[in-house]
Amino acid sequence: MSTTTTARATATVPAPTSPLNLSRTTATGTRVLRQLRHDPRTIALMLLVPCVMLVLLRYVFDGSPRTFDSIGASLLGIFPLITMFLVTSIATLRERTSGTLERLLAVPLGKADLVAGYALAFGALAIIQSALATGLAVWFLGLDVVGSPWLLLLVALLDALLGTALGLFVSAFAASEFQAVQFMPAVIFPQLLLCGLFTPRPAMHPVLEGISDVLPMSYAVDGMNEVLHHTGTTGTFIRDVVIVAGCAVLVLGLGAATLRRRTA
């Protein structure tokens, strides 16, 4: 191969990128937020649906406030996780099918930058969502918790970030928005049944209890229950939030590893 041909071939290949770059990540996150700004229905789904569900739950148990207190804290973490999972998986898949991700991967933008940018954008909305849901539950719906509402907010935020990470991850395996929604029964429903919301996990069959011990939603519910019954941070609470946060980071890493082009 001649020197001219080699130089031409070299010039067409993007320069290698570092695993994670703050400026590229921030630029990606800003682009996603700019796009979401023109999609009010998606923003309403993320911010308002958990609040509406909490209001419905409160008045479903209008004659039994203690029941709302006992399960409201758990659902305060579960609702944001579910909505962020749905919105993130569908929005990311839409970027894939429209060719946006294909074009972005053709420029010097690392996979980690791309995934972290999406996580940053949806994470910013998750902060707003968690703050709205927590404030509504504690100060307007009368959710009675022994611990600090700020700890409730922390767990709700981590749950929303976990939902974001799971949504980014499963979008790599879906070929359409319909398939993305189909992942919900496979990823979310088993965790919902085994997280201890309906019955204490130690009361389950030993096999199911063992499975629940490795599901992140179980620790999200446990963390909420710790705030519900204890005035301060306990060792169990710290363990729970560390596990939820660690699972979110792990799933984001898997999402970056599985990110690939649609075409050759």
C-alpha cells in the first residue's frame, strides 16, 4: 500500500477515545435534554405518573391510613424505577432505530461517554421526579415515616437511577419499541413480586427468598422500610443504598459493553 493510500485511510478513521470523557459525556447529556424538552408527553410521564399513582394509592386506602404508611414508602421507590425503566428503554431504542446512535458512534465518541451522557440526562429528570414524589407523599398525602424524608428522597433517587440503567441496558436487546415494553414483564415484574412488598421475604419459599436476595429492588424496598421504622441511618440502610447504587453502576457498565452498531 502506498504512503498516500495509507494516509487517506488513516484520515478516515476517528481518533481513539478515552473510556470516559467529561466534556463528551456532558455534551451528550445536554443533547438528550434538549430533545426531551420538545417531548412534553415523555416529560409528563416521567414526572407526573409516580405522583398520580401515589395519590390514587392514598385514597384507595382512605379508610386505612396505616396501610398507606406501610406500603407507601416502598411504592415511593418502585414507581420511579418502573417509569424511568419504561421511558429510558423506549427513548434510547428510538435513538437507535432513527439512526442517531449509528451516527454518533461514527465520530470520536466512546461508548462509555454515550451511555453516561444518557444516564446524566435521565438522571437529572430522575432527581426532579423523586423530589416531587417524595414531597407529595410526605407533606401532602401524610405519609408517616419515623426517619428523615431526605433519606426517603435518597432511596427514591437511587431507585430512579437504577430504572434508568436497566432501561439503557435492555434497549440493546430490543428491535422495536414494542419489544422494549415486552422486557418489562421479564425484568420488572419478578422483582416486584419478590421484593417483599406483598409478603416479607423470609416468609417466601427458600428458593424464592434466595432469588430475591440478588434482585436490586429487594434492597430498594428494604431501604425504604428502614427509613419508615428507624430515626437514623442504620447499618442495614447503608448496605441497602450501597447495593442499589452499585447495581445501577454495574448495569450502566454492562449497557456500555453491549452498545453496538445496527449495521456493519
